[in-house]
Amino acid sequence: MAVKGIVTAIVFLVFAMRKIRHATAHDLGRIMEVLGAAKQVMRRAGNANQWINGYPDEAAILSDMEQGGAMVVEDDGVVVAYFAFLPSPEPTYAAIYDGSWLDDTLPYHVVHRMGALPEARGIFASAIDYCFAVDPNIRVDTHRDNKIMQHLFEKHGFTYCGIIYLANGDQRLAYQKLK
């Protein structure tokens, strides 16, 4: 029982020191480091076909910033993760194949470009909790090879809805959760 109490206290301290905030241009270098580390995790997990050819690049992150949706996660004041949290409509979500959205009438937010340092724990849960505090309707998508994200989506109650296609024609698995 004493070990469980210690683990609970450690988890509480980690999350008590965690902060999610809007990214600034000052964060850009660190964001690119974090996303580079996330790419390495993806490659080691067998996902060689997502985030290729320099994507996501600084231009994508700056665009997220311009839209007010570039978010960083800090642990004890140090940026350990990045994600984009953007309001609807997401143009690539206008058409969905081999399924349907849980609700296609309400406004929603989209989470894109989520990446974290490999040693950072609980990032997805923290980010999604933040997102649901803003909007009860969240949509996400990921590459078929990204088994890590698929697992996280399912673990956190997202429902697989079908296939969407990016502007460049690449296919993605689409999920939605209504709180």
C-alpha cells in the first residue's frame, strides 16, 4: 500500500508541474526539437510513412500559431510536447469514406501534429483533457501505420469513424469523440 501511495504522489507532482499554453515564436526551435524526437519514436515503432519530407516544418507550426492553435506542453517550465488545436471546419474532414462522423452538425475542434519527447509521460491524456475543457466535440486523424496514436485514440474513448484524404491525396484514419 505504501508503494501505491508513493506512485500516486509522484504522478500528482508531475501533473501539478505540467502546463499547457499557446506557443510563441520564441518556442519554435524547441518545438522543432520535440517534433524531431517524436519522428524518431514513430520510426522505431514501424511508422516510416508519416511525417516525411521535412513535415511538419516551421511553416506548418507558424501557420498553427497564426490560427491561434499552436500549443505546447511544459513540464516544470520545459517544453516537452507540441500539438495543434484548431477550430472547425477542417477542409479534409468535409468528406469521409467507409463510415461517418458521430455528429456532423456541431462545430468541433481538431487535434493535429501531436508530438512529445519520449521521456514525457501522459502527454496525450493531458492534451486531450485540455481540449475537452474547451470543446466537447473533438476530431482527430492519423496514418494507418501510426499504431501508437490509434491505441491512444481508442484508449481515450475516441470512435473510429472512417477514412479521410488529405489535400495531397494521402489517406488517414479518422476518429471523433463527443463528451
